[in-house]
Amino acid sequence: MSQSKREQVVSHLRYIRQELREMHQGVMDDGLLPEAGEVRGVMAQMEALLELLEGKSRKKDSDG
């Protein structure tokens, strides 16, 4: 994996981890579930990460 792609993956994972921590803290402290928009935002980040990672394997598949 190229260094820039690795940095993108790390950045996505850090963002997702922070968002999930904040959601968890809200549930634990206040018993409040996160808003739907917050959940959709994290899911979109996870989708972007998956696409980034799958893009690498798709290139390998088409090269063979």
C-alpha cells in the first residue's frame, strides 16, 4: 500500500474512532442515543474507507 493511501486510511480510522468514542460517551453519560445524522456520517466515513481499500484490490484483480 502506498504511503499516501496508508495515511488516508489512518486518517479515516482516526476520525471514525473519535466519532464513535463521542457517541459512546453520550450514551454512557446521558443515556442518549446519537442523532441519525451522526450515525450516517460515521457510516459514510466507513464506506469511504472501504472504497479506498477495495480500490487497491480491484486494481490487482484487473491486472491479473
